[in-house]
Amino acid sequence: MAEKLVRYYKYIYETQGLSGKTLLAQKTKIPSIKAAFESDTAENIALFKQTVEYLTGKPAPDF
């Protein structure tokens, strides 16, 4: 289970709202529903961190 990916979705929703959550799904190509079942691989985490940094303009938290 992708605990970290789900946390990134929660973080982006809290900081950017629904539009940020939608952009995260579009940029990562992993919708929030699917993220709950994806593996927390190094590649997935790096992709989410990079996208969160792009969307927020600041370093992504380490979960």
C-alpha cells in the first residue's frame, strides 16, 4: 500500500485545494484512488515529491 503517496495527496489538498489535487493526478498520471494501491517505490516517491515541489514552489515534505 502506498502510504507516502496518499500523504502527498493529503498534503497537496490541504495546501492547494481540489485544483492542486487534480493537477497532482494529471502530472503524475496516478489518480488519488489508484495511489492508495500503488507501491511506495523510489520512483513513485520521487515523482510525487518533484510534482509537489512544482505545484507549491517549495520543498516537498519527507513522509
